Amino acid sequence: MEKAQKQVKDFMEAQGLSFSLEARMLDLVSEVGELAKEVLKGSDYGTAPLLPGAGLEEEMGDCLFSLLALCSATGLDAEKALAAALEKYASRAARTGQVGSGR
């Protein structure tokens, strides 16, 4: 398990934060929504280039925390999942010249 994921897991255990998988998933979705809100505010609701502020970094951190907590709760190793995703994207880019699957 990667260092960041272990830090989150240890913190959750030390604080007695035990939630269902469903609650962890809902927390992640909520945090992504808050991150999106910061992007909207920082880009004048999409009408200007993004000017990242302190709120953006805070919400990004909250998203990472929630995602790593969800990984730990499901027994998945975040580092392995990321490595697999990077390999998938690299393979797709080599085959199609595009990283995204919708192109």
C-alpha cells in the first residue's frame, strides 16, 4: 500500500472514522462536486481562464483523501490502480493516437 493511502487509512483508524462503502462513495462524489464548484468560481463560471485559488487546492486534497479512503475500504491499492490506468491509457494512445476512449 502506498504511503499516502496508508496515511489516510491510519488517520481514519486513529479518529475512529468508520463508514460504509456507500457513505465513502457518496463522500467522494460530494467532494468532487465541491471541487467543480471551485473550478466554476475560479473561471468565472467558465467564461475566463481558471485562476486557481486556495479553495481549489483544499478541495483537491479533500477529493484525494476521500478517494484514498475508499480505496482502503475496498481493499484496493491506489498505486496499483493508477499504474494499471496509466498502462491502459498508454496502450490506447499507442493504438489510436488518443488517450480518451470516446474519440
